[in-house]
Amino acid sequence: MKNENIFPILFDFLTYYKFGNYQRFRVCLNKIFDALSYKLDITEKRIIYNITYRRLREFGLLEEYEDQSALKWRIINNSVIKTPKGEHCVVGSSKFIRSFLKLNNVISEERFCMYSMSKNWKIDFRICFPTINFKSIKKNHQHPLEYEYIGQNKYMHLWQLLPSMSYILKELTVKSDSDSLPLEYQQIDKFDFINFHWKECSIDDLNSLGYFRLRGQYFKHRYFIRFNKNQESTIVETFNSDYTYLIATYLLDISLYWKFNHDNESLSIPKLQFPFLPLLLRRSMLYQTMKFPDSQLDSYLFHNISGDMYIRLSKLFPMTKSALK
């Protein structure tokens, strides 16, 4: 087995295809696994598919879009991205990066690492790009190299675009006319807020308060929340799964258990909670450093979170319920 970072190879595949569905993404990874003789079982592959795809989306290197009701991905264009600390990352295929660095006479480049997969896994996956002094970039308009310049303002202030809970509830929920959940679905799951996973719902749980997912072979998943309003049991359906977790915590009065440290401008959130937060919120946190947060025992520690940013987040999402330290 070769101990080689698979990210540049994967990114070359993705930039070659430019767009595709999730199946194509998996095919690209499987080709790499075969070429590097990685011995992975089906479960390990599935987890690696999910982690790599999610990380590329969270850093904005890969975007999703709908094409005739089918969900597809599109890879980022060749770019020079300015980080919050002023470095400039050269982002693109290996061919583009080599040509760009050669044009600018960069012989030994430093690397900016956005994310590194845990060493517990059998593969080496690090999202890293070379950095360059942007002032020294040659502006040869006749040169065929084309790229997009992305300044830090596009990323650093993304959190200002986050919607409030009142707006989310108004736009993404509707009150059910029934006081019971639809039963025509093959399976009903209930979310476990302690262990952050779905588990099959028993008949006794159908009338309890909670966050429910209805699944059927020929139906899209539907999400319902049963909560108390004015001391009466109320059911709402939510239509955007990216925000359903936040909606559920708000309506069920469940704390997010975030911890903000004002002195060092850091924010700690439960590690298992992070994937359930909406993509825009995850990006807002990651883009403050353009690096994945420090991994602690059961939480992620995000840095460079200003007091203004946290105050706005706590106003938008009252479920934070975290005291300043």
C-alpha cells in the first residue's frame, strides 16, 4: 500500500470531469483505491466517500446543484484564494498548479493545509494547496492560464448571510392538520439528540415529543417535529433537511451546548453535532481560518470567532445558551 496523499489525484479526476453525480464521485475514489492497492471493506469505503465529499463541500471546493430534479456536484474553477491570514492558495488541478508556479518562478512552495483526515484511517487524505506571494504574480494577459481571484471578504463575512430562526420557521415549516404522524411510510425514525443519530421509532414513541424522519421505498424522506406549544402537542413538517436539526432543537427547547471563549476568540461545539448543522453555518465557522477546527475529546474548537460573530449567532439561534468565558 502506498502512503500517498490521495487528494491531488482525486481533485485531478474531479477537475477533469468538472461535474457529475455522487456515483461518479465514488467511481473516482474507487479508481484511486485500486491504483494505490488500498484494501478497504464496503463500510470503510462508504465512510470515506461521505467524509471526503462533505469536506470538499464545506470548504467550497465542490458545490451541489439540481439538474432535472437530480442532485449533482460541480468542482471549483482554477482559483487563487486569499486566506484570513493573508496567504494566497493556488487551487486547481495538478497541471494548472504546476504551470502557475512555473510561470511565477516558484521553485519550492509552502503548503496551506485546510484539512487532514485522522491517522486512524487507512488512507492519507489532506486538502493542501501551495501558497504564493500574490504581489509577485505575473500579470501576463496573453498567457493562456485563467483563474478566479477570491478575496477573503467573500468568505470571512459569510456568517452575515445566515437567516434567523423566525425566518427559517416561516419559510421552511408548515403546521400539520393532523395530531398524528402519517403512517403510510415503511419506517419512522426518531432522532437521538444525545448520541446524534437516527434510530427506528417504536409504536410507543409515535405520540412522544421529538424529531421524526419518515422513510419509504418510493417516497422522499419527510421530517416532522412534535413539540409543545401553549401546553398543547403540535406537529410541524419541515421541507429543508439542511435546517431541520436547528428547527428541531429550537422547537423542542434543546440546547446546542456551544461554548464561546471571549479571551481567545474560540468556539467549541459538540463534534457529533457538526455534520447536522446547515452547510452555510459550517462554512461560516470554517472560513474564519480556512482550516478544519482542532479536534478535542468530544468537541471541535473553532478559532478566530469574533465576539460580534458569536453575538450574532446567539441572536439568530437562541438554542446556543452558552455563557461567555
